[in-house]
Amino acid sequence: MPEPADVDRFMRDLDLEAEAGGYHLNPDPEFTRGLVRGLLANRERYGYISCPCRLASGNREDDVDIICPCDYRDPDLADYGACYCALYVTADVQAGARIPDPVPERRPPPAERERQKAGYAAVPESLKFPVWRCRVCGYLCARNEPPEICPICRVPRDRFERFM
């Protein structure tokens, strides 16, 4: 189990990063602390911070969509006021003006995720470069390879998918 000082430090870092990006952590400190403990435990277990509310496989490539912040955070926030695990919430939820709605699981089953990976289209001849999309924030760029780090949300290159 992670040490309390590590949980505090990571929680502060997450909060600063979230606020800098226009996001908000859950205002319940004990609830949030439990999620942060889960993220840190998964980092120790798997080497990456997979969502503590989902079952990770231990294979980063298979779990890339559930590495925090997960690919489903933004649509969950827009539709329900919180992400699946409720680590991230909207401003009105953070302020206590709204209670988030229950969030259903958006993650497709493994077979569907494989079909989605296999379904990427080849680069149309009219495009000089493939277009890459950040699966977390939607940032698009046209180049031979995705950037090392997303300039918007700061996730690594393995969080990009070929868009066109």
C-alpha cells in the first residue's frame, strides 16, 4: 500500500494538474484519497496508473484507454458531471451545486476494442500525413508520428490513435 505522504503528494500534483487543465478533482477529500491510493497501487502493480474502478490486464497496450485520465473522462463529465470513478467532476459538482448522475461503463468489451484498433483507415491519398488524435482530449495533429507528449493534456504518445 502507498505511504500516506506519497498519497498526499500525488493528490496535490493531480489537483494542480487538473486545475491547470480546466478540470476539478472530487471535493470529498477522503473519497478522492481512496481513489489516489488505488491509482498509486496500480502504478506499483502494473507500472501505470490505470483507473482504480476498472479491472486492468497488466498489459499497458490493452489498458491504454483506462490509464488516468482515461479516454472516457471528458464524455462522462459532459454527460454525467463526473467520470466513471468520480475522481474528476465538473465545476458545478465541485461547488456543491449539482450531484453527479450515475455513470455507466463506456469501455467497450475487449473484442470491440480490438475491432476498433483494426478499423483505422489508411491515409487518404489527398493527405500528405496521417492525422493523429489524442484519445484523452481530442487534440489533432497531422504528421508521420504522434507527438511524444500531447501539448494540450500532457499524456504520452501511446494515448494517440490514428484518426485519418
